[in-house]
Amino acid sequence: MSELRHISRREFLKRTGQAGGGLVLALSFTAGCGPKEQVPTTGGAEAVAPNVYVNIRRDGVVEIYCHRSEMGQGIRTSLPQVIADELEADWDKIELIQALGDEKYGDQNTDGSTSIRNQFDLLRNAGATAREMLIAAAAASWDVPAGECVARDHAVHHEGSGKSAAYGELVDTAAEMEAPTEAAFKSRENYRYIGKAMDTIDGLDITTGKAIYGIDTVMPDMLYASIERCPAFGGTVVSVDDAAARAVPGVVDVVRLPDPTSPLLFNLLGGVAVLAENTWAAMQGRAALEIEWDRGANGAHESGAYKEQLLKAAAAPGNAVLTRGDVDAALEAADAVHEAIYYAPYLSQAPMEPPAAIARITEDGGCEAWSCTQNPQAVQETVAGTLGIDKKQVRAHVTLLGGGFGRKSKPDFVAEAAWLARESGRPIKVTWTREDDIRHGYFHSVSAQYLKAGLDAEGNATSWLQRSCFPSITSTFNPAATGPSSFELDLGFVDNPYDIPNMRLEACDIKAHLRIGWLRSVCNVFHAFAVCGFVDELAYLAGEDPKDHLLKLLGDPRQIDPAADGAEYSNYGHPLDKHPIDTARFAAVVEKVADMAGWGRGLPDGHGLGIAVHRSFLSIVGAVAEVSVGDDGKLVVHEIWTAIDAGTTINPDRVKSQMEGAATFGMSIALHGEITARDGAVVEGNYDTYPVVRMSEAPQAIHAHIMESTAPPGGVGEPGVPPVAPAIVNAYYAATGNRVRELPLRKAGLT
Amino acid sequence: MAIEFSLNGKPVSLDVDADMPLLWALRDIAGLTGTKFGCGKALCGACNVHLDGQVMRSCVVPVSVAAGRNVTTIEGLAEDGSHPVQIAWRELNVAQCGYCQPGQIMSAVALLERNPNPSDADIDAAMSGNICRCGTYTRIREAIHKVAEGQS
């Protein structure tokens, strides 16, 4: 991007075509410089676009539009793998183009581990219909039946005549034809790329520093913004003294943002912005601001007192959302009763790249924005709402994301850049500091989980009562929300797979006082922590090996339907017959991961193995951790083994890397992560007070196995996270006999 | 005032506040965005560059410290990505989101220059200042060993 800084505004306009009314963007200046972006095609027979995802050029290059955001999960590699496979395209003749936000692509919200599990058929269809169009074009030009032609190696061939035509040669004919909307998919044994460990498509750019993230985009005349926001969520500015800020060299202006509205959604959070000629000056100016705040309705929020409220709420009866058998009678009749409360704190996603965006107001009053967003259509809607324009007037470019983990599905930071761009009349780059990110995020819910089991004389669980209490994500969209919503209870709560005849699951109300949002695997984090931990407790109460007990509790092979016990259950948007909650698949994963870890082997003194299994986003993951406590009293996680049943997978290396990453992310949750609040403000601010796992703590090895499967694809990015923390906690119990029911372990002095 | 130093082997003169951290001088003034902002407090290593061959956290080093010295950023390591560390990173597909990797690579290069055959403990000690939120640590270890063994 260095060239960009040195071109004049006039040259910029000329090169981007803006002078002529066209629109291109900063990123396409330097070829190979980060994600190549969408450029308007010229039409005619220079190229033919059978659908919105594929454009075949006369020179034979197949352009594939990646409409999903890349944040490390590998979608910019696996998406073209699927399309190119069906298209019978050569991998080295593909050009990947990052699509703008546009509803023509369908769902672009790269969240919920949905890219492959929801769009595998859509992507296959994009490739297959393009392939059939090219076959039809070749057949027409040779005057032979299409059924006699095959596509292979970036060309169409006619076996009888021996004729062949490269894809680029078919553009003219294909351009005259109607593209099919549906086509048959290839059979599995003919896959060329699906199921192959293709190298990461952005590997060269990443290792040479050329990859472009949200924070890296620059424009001529741009100002840099740093924003001071109210310490308490929803608070407002009373007064500002900006004299000292304006005196900082490089500071151009100080602008007060509008107060936050309710419901906040992804809209402006308010505060005071310092606009400057560079980031440092903006930060210096911001530090010199004197602001008096009204901390507002959440100004008294204190996480210690809130914890007591959560524990109290979870200890009292809630709203039953699933009822099987008669829990009360079973508890009454039980030989023994065991109860426990699990508590897990607020978390911050803390992606390495903090939220960052650049926006400019276009000549026609629209807005053009570049951002590290997981959801460019939400950028369109939010920016349009902020500026009072139509969403079609918002061009939302997607850069690479330096991590997302759910934070970047909320485009509040893009709205800030857009609003400031209009206010200042210049392009604006907003860069959040790490403290901004950790203090003003959309936090993962703090949670209390109450569990109670009745046991028979042999120690078998005959009843299970669980209450889930946490401030709901819904509160961000509806401040009146008072407790967990159905979609959150779907995440590892009502889909309980255990074969216990009497079960009642209850949701308990509590009001939110921070902005609540998604974090990688969402409510599955605390539900799995509690359920997998409590299941482990029951094993020891029964005097059984935890793995054997886990298999016993999963019961006979069967398919679970939470609706049969009165639960509203959406199964991640898919029918249960296509994506069943299948205990046989759970058991297979448990057996596999136990085998990988050498479950039952002799361990060094002081070591323990812990096991956990959890289904989320339609995939089942089992995890085993081996831990010990060192002489210094610190927990050491020696090794982690994971097995995932994600149905059909696209790129095994990227699936494994997601499992490795999820194990590390889960370790950070187990060991370190905790956000607290005082006087409405988040106390933690950077990686010193909000630590995450570092190399020195990383296990010697993280093993990942992908279960062979022909089932429809499940999610991959998130499902690896939930079983990790309970596997570690269970291993810690096996090693020491100490049961931990509260995260993070840091608070128990173990890190 | 103008601060003069060698940036990736070429002389540069940057007209900046002497207190501006080298990170922002590189990114906003020199236009080299490969060096990343992660924490601003020398906690994460995303901003690591080499100053006269030593790893330096550019987010807390004033640009004036670089005056008259040699600064190497990820862009100056090997523009075509041919440095053995860069090659090993690609061969093992180390990167996930990739954001921290320029800093990781700069740390790894410096480690291997002073210790061509590091143990796991050496790697942990040298690399623990670099946070990767995606969790690529085990592959980073493997990649460093691969370079040490001359396999890339």
C-alpha cells in the first residue's frame, strides 16, 4: 500500500475512475496487495458470469467472488476449492476476488460457523452451473449433444470427435446463452479439491507483510480518528474541554459524536473523537481531552455484586424450557443427590487486530467503507441508518480480518468512521486501541449454571435439573430483555444428549448492564463447561472411569429431539433428520479421542487426563487434556487431543488448524479470561490485565483428528472451543482431586 | 523535525514528532503497513521489527531512537517471501488470520540468527512475547525447527 500514499488526489481520482463516475477502491492499486477486490466488469464478451460467484474471462482466468469474510478460518481457500472443483477449473487459473457487501450474494454474515455448513450446496451449484454452461456452449459450437461432452482441466472435451476448447475460448458462445440455475453435483469420488489440504491462498501476502487488514487501508486526504467513549455502557457526555487536545501538533479537529440511542444494536456508542493527521497525534490529542461523563443507567454495574445476583437467580426456580419425566419425584426418590454451581465470567474476543475501519462520503452522498467486518451487509444497513441514506448507497468493502471471534460481526466501528467522514468532509480511519476493544466491546455473557442430579444406589443418575442464568445477547437489540432467549438456550443447553429419564432445564432471568454479543461458540462455552464438568463429577460419584461413564450416560445409540420434551429447538437452522443429535456419533468421537490420547495408560506422577464431548454448530468435538501442576503451583497443559465429526469437510488442514486454534482459545478461557466491571466500567484494558495463552503455555502438541464422514457438513470454526475448558478442568481434578467450578483457573492461583 | 535512518536498506527521512512511536512512523508516515498494531504497550509483539538486527517492539520505541540506525520490517525481510522462515511458514500453513505473523516472523528470524538450532525451551523463551489469538503456536514451533534443520 505504500505507493498509495504517494499519489496525488488527482491521480487517485484518475486511477480509480472516480472522475468518470465509476468506483473502484484503494485496495486494487497494487496487485497482490491483500485481498484483490471487486472491480466492475465491463460486460460484453470479455467475460461471462454464469452467476454472481463466477466470472470466466476471455484469457481463461476464472474469477471467483468470495462473499464470506476471512478471519483465519480459511474460507478464502475452501470456498474456491468447492467452486473450482465443481467447475473443473485449474487451481492456478483462478483469481479470487473479495466481494462487496451485496444482498445478491445471499447471506454474507460470517458467523455461526455457517460458510460451509449452510452454503456448501450453494457453492457447489455456483461451480456446477458454470460448468454446465460451458459444456452447453462447447456442444452448441460443435453441434454435438451436450451429454457427449465433459469438462476437465479447465476445458470442455468431446470424446467422439476429439475436440477440446479451453474455458476462455468458450466465453463468446457462452455469453449468448442463458446460464442454468441448477445442475447436478459431482460425485464424491471425483472430487479434485474438496477434501484436499490446499495451501492457504493468502500465505505469500501474509508472510511478506503485504496482506491488507481493516487497519491497513489508506486514502488520500484521510484523517485518523481516536475516540474516547463513556466508561459505562450507554452513558453520555456532559461537557468537554478540548483546548489541550486541539493544541497537540497534528490534531485537526475534535468532534462530539451523537449520544447512543436505545436499542443500541450496532449503532454509534457516542463519545468524543479527535481527528488528526496521523494515528499517534489522534491518540495524543485524545489523551488530552477533559470530559465529564454521565455514566447513565448502567453506571453502578459492579461485576462482584452481579455475580451474587446470578448465583442467587440460578439457585431459585426458573422457567422450565425442557421437561422429561418427573425430576422432583425422582429427586425425592433418589438414594443420593448431588448439586453444584458453575460460574464463568464475562469475556472479550480480543482479536489481535482491534476494530478498524475507513470511510469516505462519495460525490453522490453515498458512503464507501473498508473494514475488517464479518458482515458487510450489516455494514451497509448500519452505515445507511447512521447517515440516513439507502443501504444500496453504501459500498462495503471487506478486508482481511485480523481475527474476528464474533466481535467483527458488529459494525459499530464502521458507523463511527462513516459518521465522522460526513462530519469532517474527509475520509476517516477509525482505529480502536486495545483498551477500546477490551472496554467497549460486545461481551460474552457471564453465566451461572445450577445443576442437581439424583442418583440411585449404584450411583447412576436418574434425574438432572439444570438452570441457566446469564444476561442475554437479545438485550443489545431489546433493552427490555430480562433473560436467556430461545436461540441461546439452543446452544448446548436444551440439546443435552444424556440418557437420563428425568430431566428439567430452566432459564433464569437477569438484566444486562454491558453490551452483550457473540464470542466464538457463544453460550456453548458456559453450557459445555457446566454440563461436561458435572458429567465428570457424576463419574467419580459412581466410582467409574470418566470415559466409560461418559459413554454409559450417552446411552444406547439414538437420536435426540428436544422438542419431544417440550423444548423450542432450532438445531442451528437445520432439520434434525439432516443433522441429527446422534448419540452414536458422540460415542464414536469419544472412543476416538480417548484412543488418540491413550486413555487408561500409566501417567507420570501428578499428571491427569480429562475428557469432554460437546455438539455445537452441527458438529461433535471430543477433547482430552493432559495436565499437571508444576512445582511452582502453576497448571501445565502438556497435550490436547481432539476429534471432530463435522460431516463432510473441505480442507482437512484448515479444519485441523481450526481445532488447534480452538484448543488454544479454549485454554485462554480456562486459564485466563475474565472481564470485570466497576462503576459501570470494564476494569481490564490490555493483554496484561486480560491475558491470553502465550507460546510458553501452549501445549507440546495439539492433535486433531477428523472423523471420516459422508454426512452433510457441520460447522468447524467454533465447535472446537466448548469441550476444551471442561477437559482441562476435568484433567485438573484427575491430577489433584480438586474440583473447579469457576473460571478462569487464574483466580485459583494456577497461572 | 526530520528523523533519518535506514529503512529496509534504503535511506529515509521522516518529518515527524521525535516522540512518535516507530510503529506509527512506519505505518502512517513511511506507508509500510506490514508492521501491526496490537496493544500499544509492548505486550503482544505484533509490531516487532529489527533495529540493527535486534528485535524491537516498535509500538513503544520513539522514532528518534532509530535515527542513524538500520530498521528492518517484514517488508524488508525478503520482498518475494524467499527468506527460509517465510518459506517454512508457508510450507506448514502456519498462519490463520495472519495478523500477528509479521511480528512472529521477525521474532523467529532474530532467534535463529543468534541461535541456529533452538530447543523448544529456547523457542518458548524467545517467542512468548508474541501473542497469536488464533492459536498457531504449535505450528510456529514446528516451523522454527524446520528452518533450523535446513528443511526450508
